[in-house]
Amino acid sequence: MPVTKASTSRAPLLVWISIVCASALIVVPAAMLLGNPAVLRGHPALPVLLLVAAAGGLLWGFLLWRGRGSRPKRSMLRSIGAWVGRLLALSAVAALAWLNPFAHQPAGPQPARNVAIVESPTDIAMAPVNSTPSKGLVFYPGARVEAKAYEDVLGPVANAGYLVVILKEPLGLSLLDGSQARAAMSAHPEVHSWAVGGHSLGGVSASSFALENPDVKGLVLFASYPLDSLRDRTGLSVLSVSGTADGLSTPAKIYLSRELLPLDTTFVTVQGGNHAYFGSYGAQPGDGEASIDRTAAQEQISTATVTSMGQLAGG
């Protein structure tokens, strides 16, 4: 079949788009790995995925270099497949960029605490130095938020005598491993009474875990609510902390969540607090404008959590 003018003009365009795709697969992962320290401090799944994407981009670039100057004939079906493949590659790059985590930004000078911090590839454990805690809290971060961003607000809980384990979630998404809390609990047999908690999407996963695991005695929700009803979940102490200026888990959503929680749930409202104040990671798109200092808001959140842990059964 003769090669038409249209087919020869499409070939260089496809090559240039291929170069863009291959370059994006290299540049975006490199920028995330080198420009955001939270990537390497988090769960290893994201760095591995970024390295695989960059390797794919390098291989694609090498194949383009090897095949420079050639213009293979393509059937209509193969041409459509080529365009679809490049669109998928660009979509994958966009997804990788979206996974770029919110890095820890310290809220300010923190008071001295007698807390030991042990970090592993999958979690951050904080424990009081001078005692062996019998109660513990496993915490699921919000979507794409670095685990370290919750050390400021949960440090006082560990300082009060409780074990706190902040999970490093795969790709920063708790829904990818909703049962991750179980491994953290099993790693600390000295703890006899457990609560699980989470911020935003992390609270959704914590709620599901508490519903499915009757040995969990407490649930701590930071600007979050469950998807399924916990009304009939016996023996579960629940704390729900929210902010009046939250633009994501809005006061209206928190109010509607009451019917999904046990009747004796404790609700604490931080006046003027927004969604991002439940961690220390800067501003978050779509959030409301806070009218209270971050440190002051986190003091209220920490105090409510310490009180809730003190009321936890067992231990």
C-alpha cells in the first residue's frame, strides 16, 4: 500500500509525542525523589514505583534513539494502539505527580518530651522513655500526607504514657492496605489495649478496621467519619475531633456522621480549626481558612486524644 502524505506526517508527530512521554516518565519521578524528602521517608512502595517509571522512560528513550530515522508502516489498529499507549503513559505520569506527598512542616518549636522515636520503613513508633505502655494507638495518616507530619500532634499522647504508632501507608493511601494496623499491633505484644485512629481518609480505614476487629477498644477520628455504621459495635470508645473551618470534612459532614457512630461517642470541636491543622504539613487545596493558630488548635486535638486514651478499657 502506498504511503500517503498524511501517514508520513503522522509519524514524526508520534515520535515527538513519544519523546515527551519518555521524558515525563524520567523527569517527574526524578523531581519527586530529589525534590521532596517525604518520598524517601515514607513507605518504600512509592520510591520503587518512581524508579520503575523512570527506568521505563529511559528504556523508551533508548528504543527511540535506536529506531531514529525509521518510519515503520502501521495498520490503522496499530496506530490507534500507539496513540492509546501514549495517552496511558501521560495518565500514569499525572497519577505519579498526584501521589507526591505533603511533606512534614513543623508547626513551631516543640516542648521537650520524654519520648523515644523508632522509625521503620512502614511506621513511626513513639513511646514514653521511662515506662512500658499497656495502651496504644495505631494511626492512619490522611491521603498523601507524610507520617512524620503527625508527630507534633501525637507526640503529647506518647508523652502521656501511651504507645503511638503512625503508619507509613503504601503510596500514601490507607485504602491500599486497610489492615496495616494489625502488623503494628502484633509487633508490640506488651500493649494489651489498642485504639486505632486516623485523619481524613485514614480515619475511614481506621473505622473499617475497628468494625472488623473486636479486639480494638477505641477509635479516634481526626476530621473524619466512617463509611459503615458503628452504632452496634459493642465495647468501642469513639472520639471524633473536627474543626469549624474545615473545607473538606465540613461541619455538616461531621454532623451527619453522628448517626453512624455509637451513642456515647465524644465529639470535640476546634473552633476555627481547619483540615490541615490535624497534621503539620502546610496548607491543603480545598481547605477552609483557619481563624486559630495551628499550635493552639493542635493542643486541643492532643488534649482530647490523651483524655480518650485514658478512658480506654483494659491496659
